[in-house]
Amino acid sequence: MADSPALELKGFTKTFGSLVANDNIDLEIRAGEVHALLGENGAGKTTLMNCAYGVYQPDRGTIYRLGKQVTVRSPADALAQGIGMVHQHFMLVDRFTVAENLVLGQEPRRHGVLLDRRKAEEAVLDLGERYGLRVDPRAVIEDLSVGAQQKVEILKALYRGAEILILDEPTAVLTPQEIHDLGKIIRQLCGDGKSVILITHKLKEILSFADRCTVIRKGVKVATLEVSQTDQDELASMMVGRKVQWHLERREFQPGSVVLRVEELWARDYRGLEALKGLSFEVRAGEILAVAGVEGNGQTELLDILCGLKAPTGGRISIDGQPIERPDPGKLRELGFNAIPEDRQRKGLVLEFQVGENLVLDSVHVPPFSQRGLLNLQAIRENAARNIEGYDIRPPNPVALASALSGGNQQKVVIARALANQPRLIVAAQPTRGLDVGAIEFVHRALLNQRDAGCAILLVSFELDEVLELADRILVLYEGRSQGVFDRAEATEDVLGRAMAGAAHA
Amino acid sequence: MRKLPPLALTGLSLLAGLIVGALALLAAGYNPFAAYATLIAGVFHAPRDWSFVLIRSTPLVLTGLSVAFAFRTGLFNIGAEGQYIMGALGATLFGVFVPLPAVLHIPLTMLAGILCGAAWGAVAGILKSRWGINEVISTIMLNWIALYINNSVVSVEGFRRPHSEASLQILDSARIDWLGAWKTTPEGLAFRESQPLLNDILRTPANAGILVAIVAVILVAFLLEKTVLGYRLRAVGFNKDAAAFSGIAVPRYVVISMALAGALAGLAGGLQVQGVSREVAKLAAMEGNGFDGIAVALIGFSQPWGVFGAALFYGVLKHGGPKLQPALGIPMEIIQIIMGSVIFFLALPGIWQTLANTWRSWRGNRVRSSR
């Protein structure tokens, strides 16, 4: 039976009400391979894997493990068959240590009742050594970085004997360095004969990590490909069902007057440490200034200050030459400032509100949405209908709750709101985080249209591709200082990468 | 599976609460059918019973609205009790000491109650928005402070009614009970003699409070759904961060919300004085009008009209309950058991959903197999 696939799913169908999430999907995973599942947001990748892991029961479909049919009715069954899964949102006990989380539910014991802490800690070290997953077993989860927490999740699955490891969007929350490390870990796991299933919508990762790739579109399997025999264009068009434009057309760079000027900005982070150390820059009308840099070099503080959520400890900010003493979100909006927040679910949306209500969150107090304190529900509905059409928000229902939308569509709501009313200045923080290529193209198009129309845009992004695609000028932020501002023409991945790592600007 | 509508959920929970009450009665050796029959008969017995139900429901509608309103804006107002006490005290002081013609005295006395309750609520709001003190804790403590303020003010000579533990009575010009002063005059008594139905109602302190409460229900519904203020309060309640990001001054809205919640509870206290008690008394313990408001808000799903219905239901039980004692020797605490069980079942919507799903699939199978 050596040739039997490690895992085989046959004829998987799963429906939620009238929605067909998976339609008769077959999938074959070989031992020792990295198999990517590619698809847009909401294509049904995660649902398929949740069925394989026993979180959901498929309506139809059978699972074969090494050629033998098996039943998986719960995650416990899946683990017994050697199938482990790391979800996008981690399932760790924040106040427990790494070792305690590792053994939770399968604790090594002393005298039958006591937790054998030493054995648990040894298990962390042993497994970590074998697969290059080094984590301090005594560290408390809430003190760890996201990348380290992910390692703990992977360790957990391995501790429970996973031979097939499902990783759901593992890189969505990681920094480029952490992504690089994850790649090495995945290689090591496969070298040991384990299989890894990678759920993702990022083409680059597939091309650099995966051996084979299965593309799913709207619940239907499109094809399984050898990664070595395909390229980015083919994968992208299979995934979205049309040709994707990688480079968008833009009007010639014609900067106008300075809209936002930041001088000698100083700020502390939540621990009281200096996060911004005298940062200065300006953004002109009709230009996109991108702030590039590795996460944690002062971006969060800069964004919070510009959005009026945090007070700087020093420095000056002016909009259209008018100094802003103490920025507050309401006043900034009156000056024609709009923002796309980093965390759309926390700062961008009221999930319990309808789409239409969310679209007027920052403008409900002005006509036509209200008069003399009374809401104009008609105007709010019309505004919603207009934006839903203009931004292709799905489902096209103004009274749907924001929580019922997929991540990409939630982001469209946030962006539609930020771009309304011809803003003078937009601060866009990670505007395409977690979006698939189709949606990214859409968001980039929308931002470029604003630029072409003369809006000043400050883009903060950790994705170099995005920075290089959109920016007219690029400021590299490193440890709270500017490492230099690069023109679009002179900026390459190499130049920016070196500046981001702290090398002095030549 | 289709989700159960809230109304069905409420209905099932009420039914389950009554069943638990019946079991408790059975366990204690009483006949539950007789008990519920007595309760229902007690409420539908005479016109005056209807009047009493409305009188008892009036403060519950308003304290329930107070809790529900705060809850809709993300705050847990445990302080309706204290706001009620302050409202009652403020209304009494105004009703006793400020002589005015009725047309001014009635609304201004109400306003005094509203303002005192609002101020008391705002204290908790300010504590929360300025210093981050949890409103649950501060309102519980403010309840006790209100109680002792009430007791010490009532004890002040000149306000205290001589030889009593209560205050002076408010002037007739501030009263809102129907025909309040007139109905005990000789002419009034003669008129009542000739009108048995009206007479029966006028034997109770029937008053205009329920009408004011209905207006409050309408206003709260309107405020929450149709105004910018309500929209923003709800936005703050659901997601403070998103509200702040969009330029809504969150701390201000926390204070406004607590003040409005306090205003509703204060109005409840004021109306009770103007319509029923005409005075405030020294309190040995909390009366519970504010705490009952929490139950009412929960049963009413924090929806204004839901609160109104829940308050009426509670009013029925509160009026019918005491009749169990003389007729059957059943302690009226059974009412608390029923109310507690109803809330318990409402808090477990999963049970009803599961039962509904099982029922539907069972029925579905039967229909299929019979074909």
C-alpha cells in the first residue's frame, strides 16, 4: 500500500442552507508533499478542510487514509487518524505557558493526578529541536509574538501525532521574516515524511512553498496542478475566473500643493518606549506616499496619531498649511481627512450594524443623512445602494449585517466610506490585508483613481509588492526614523529591503 | 435550521417559567391549578384589579426602559434602583415646597424627578468615562448612597411629617391620580355612589402615570432608531473603537447614555410619588423597583415595546401574587420563582432552538413516511 495517498477526499459536498460551499470536490494528498489549496475569500477552502478535520460533517463524501476508508466525526477522530489543523484564529489559552498549552487534554501525569510539568517542557524542546520550532516552553502565550504562537499551534498538532498538517492562511498574520521561517519549518516537516496542506489565496507563497496546488472557485474544484509547471498568471486567472491585471495604469505623476505635513514627530508606544523619533515627511495632492517597513517600527503609533486616537509627545502636524494642535477624529474629518484603519473589524466597522448604517458611520450627523438630529433613512438607504453597486459589495443587500459579509466585502465597505465625499487626504493602513488578488486589484484601482483625482494618500503597508505597485514616493521607516525617501523609479525590492533592515541610505 | 423569532422564544420561556412555578407549588404540597386559577381570577376579578395591574406596571415599564436603554448602548445599569430613589425624592421635595398651579406643578414635579434621576445616572457615566470605573460596581454603590441620602433627607425637621417615618405629602396641585383630591369630597363620594364601575376604579390610586410611561416607550424607540443621537449611542454600545475612529466622542456618549437611563428611572420614582404614594418614606431596604427593571428589560429583549409587555406581565404577577396567601396559604414568593425561571429560560435560547429543530425534523420525517 506504499503508493496509496496519505489522504484522499472523494466527492465532498457541503451546503449551508441554499449556499453550496463545496460541490463534489475530490482531493488527493501524497505523503511528504506540500499541497496548497488556492481560492478567493469565501471559495470554500476552509470549509473543505473543516470537513476533513471533523469540525463540520459533509453532506456527502468519503475520506480515505492510506487507501483505507475512515470516518471522521470530530476533531478527535481526525487526530486519531493523524490529521491535525491549525486554524487562522489560534485556539490557545492566553494565560497558560507554552508547555501547558501543548499538553492540554493529553497531559503527562505524575502519580495519576499531578501535571508532569517537566515532561511537558521536554516535549516542547524535543519536538522543537526536531522540526526547527524553537519556543521557550515556560513563556506565557499572551507575551509571545503571533509568529511564536503559530509555532505553538503547530507543535500542538505534532504532539497529538499529526502526520497530515492543515494550515489555514498561516501567513496572514506573519511578518516577512516569520513567513520565511515558516517556509523552512514546512520543508523540515515534509522531509520527515509528513504532509502539509496549505490554505491560502497568496500566489507567491504557493510558488515558493508548495509542490502541488488545487484551485477551488465558488465551491468547485478547478484543477490540481504541479506547481513547477505553472505560473502566477495561470493560477490567478484560474482562481478568479478572469485575467488579472498585475500592473494598473496610472496618470503621470503631477503632484500639487502639500496637503499633510508632519514635522519632528515623537511618540511613545503602549509600553512607554520611544516609538517615533523625530519623523518628518509631507504628502502632496495627487501623490501616494507609501510608508514601508517591517511591522513594529512605529507604524501603529504614526497611524494612531494621524487618526486622532493618540497624542504625540512632540512635533507638529498640519493639513493644508493649517496646524492641528490636538488631532481628534471628528475635527480631522471636517478638514477632509479620511482613513482606512488597520483592523477593519475593530476600528472600521460596527459588525452588528447593517451595511448601510456602517457606510455613514462618520457622516451621519451631516445632511443628507440627517437633518436637525433626525436620521434620513431614505438617504442612508440610497447611499448604501449606490455604494453597493459602485464597489460591488456582496451580498448586494443594504440591510445585511456587516458581520455577515466576508472579509473582502467588509473591506470594501470600509473603503467605500473612506473614499466618499472627495477627501483631501486618505490614510490607508494595510488596505488589502487578507484580501485575494481580485479584491486587491479592485482596492488598488480605487486608490489610484483617488490619486489621479488629486487626493493626497498616505499608504502604510508591510507588503513590498503593494508599496512598489502603488507608491509615487516611498518612505522607509526603521525604528521610528525615516531611512530615506525613495522615488518610484529608483525603488526596487532590493534597495527597500536593505533600508528596511536598517542599512544607512547610500 | 430556521431561527426562532424572539416572540416565540419569550412565549416558550414564559410557559416554561409557569411550569417550573407549578412544579415548585406541587413540591410544596399545593395544587398548582388552583393557584394559577386564583392568580388569574384575582387579576380579572374586578375593574379595580385592572387598575392595580397598570399601577404596578407603571414604574416597571420605566425602570425596565432605563436598564434596556443603557444595555442597548453597551452599558449595564444596575443603578435604576438608586436613580428611582433620587427621582422620587426630588419629585417629593418639589411637590411639597414649590406651590404652583397644577398645570405647571404636575409637569415640573415630573421634571424634578427626571433631573434627579438623570444626575444620579450621570455620576456613574462620568466615573466611567473619566476614570474608567466599571458602571456595574459604581451603580451598585450609588444605589446605597441614594438610599441613605433619602433616609437622611426624610429625617430633616420641616420635611419629615411629625410622628412618622415619612416625609410631608406633596401638594394636591402636583398629584396625577385621577380626580385625586375631589374623589374624597362629599360631592365626589356622592358621584361615586351612582357610578359603581368608576367607583371601583377610583378606589384604587388610578393615575396618569401609565400614559406617561407609554409616551416614554414611544420616545425611547424613536430616539434609538430614528435619531443621530440614538444611532451614535448604539454604535458606541456595539463597538467603541470603531465609533471613536469615525469621530464619535465616546466618553461624552457614555455620560449621555447613563444620564438618559437615569432620567427614565427617576421619572419612575417621580410618577410613583405623584400618582400613588404622595410622599417618600425612610427605607430599611431597597424596594426593588429598579432591580425588577433588570428582569423586565431581559424579558423584553431590551426592545421598548418588549419592555412594555414584560412590565405588564410582571404587573399581573405582582398584583395576583399576594392574593394566593389569604386564599390558599401560598407564600407570594412563588412569584419570584416564576420570574426567575422565565429569565433563566430566556437566557438559554439554545434549548428552544434545539427543541424546535428536533420537532421540525421529527414532523418532517413523519410527513415523509406517511406519503
